[in-house]
Amino acid sequence: MARECALTGTRVRYGHNVSHSNRKTSRTFEPNLQRVTLPSEALRRTVSLRVTTRALRSVVRKGGLDAYLLSTSDANLGSKGLRLKRQVRKACTGKAGRKPAEA
């Protein structure tokens, strides 16, 4: 299973532990991934994702998954986030151009 955020695409990063004597040893910086189930009003279903806590806070701040996806630029989304965004946009335009209901 990939250690990657489904929405933002944040992955494991690599660096060094640096001791007092300035010796450098390899280490990893892992993203804080959580399993969440988020409701999507446009898709009329819940979506199960592994997201970072930072992305989850952004989703809550924007007012839900649909609002987050539609307001975030494609450059800031991961591959699964882009796929979901296309599905949400298609579902919204399929309803005579209506936007998803505001929360």
C-alpha cells in the first residue's frame, strides 16, 4: 500500500538525522495518513480515502469534499484527487449546470 495522500499526493520524504557531532544518518519523514470516509453530495455516496490530517483540515475548512475539490487547482491535487474532481464536476454539470448544495 502506497504511503501517499489520496487528495494532495503528499508522499514519504527523506532526510538526515544530524547528531551533535554533525554525523548524518538517513531517516524518513512519513505523512500523517488517516483513513476517513467523506460524504460527497454531488456523487450521492461516501468516499473512503487515506488522507493526511492537513488535507482533512482543508476539506473541513472548505465545507466538504465537493467544495474542496472544485476550489483546489489541479496542480495541488494528487492522482486520486484529480479523478474524484472529474467525477464531481461531471455529476454537477449533469444536473443542468447546478453546483452542489452549500453546507
